[in-house]
Amino acid sequence: MKLYTHCSGCGDEITIKSSATDRRKLKLEHGDQIQVNCHHCGKKEKQHLNKIYAEINSLHLFIACAASVILSIVIWLAFGVIGTLLILIPLSLWLYQLNATRNFNKYFI
């Protein structure tokens, strides 16, 4: 899950590095507001937690899909059709991230 907000000066997306899975945990980490720095215009500002949003991290999904395809081919050659069940790995990761982002975005402080 990727957390981000938008700069009030230039509107560029600012990524927030945190392992928090919801706004409550983010509040425990940083308080009611998070200090962010825009890399595009250099503006430093505080953003309220309700202005922070989550989206699915596509890099994690790509890595899971690539590993799943490679393992499926190897196991399919060794054991047959059973190896195709490894496609469930990226599907379950995608469902987990979808649920986590939905829960983060619907809970406001």
C-alpha cells in the first residue's frame, strides 16, 4: 500500500513513507498532522491525516506476478497442472492490498 498526498503549492503527488495500515496507526506515528516536503517545488508544509490517501502498490504486485509466473513454469514442468495454482499468490496479494487501501481511505479522523 502506498500513502500519498498532494502539494498545495504545485499539486504534485508527495509519497509518504510509513508502514501504517490505517489512519489511526498513522496518527499514533505522526500525530494529527504530518510534515511533508514537496520534491517538485521545495515547499514544506503540514498535511492533516484526512488529506492522505492510499493506493495499491503496483511494484509489489508486479514482483509477485513475475515470481508466480516463473515458479508456475518450473513447477508445471516438474509436476504438471498443479503448478498453475501458484497464480493464486498475486491474486491474494492484490485482494489484500485492495482491502487495505479501501479500509484506509474510508476511515477518517
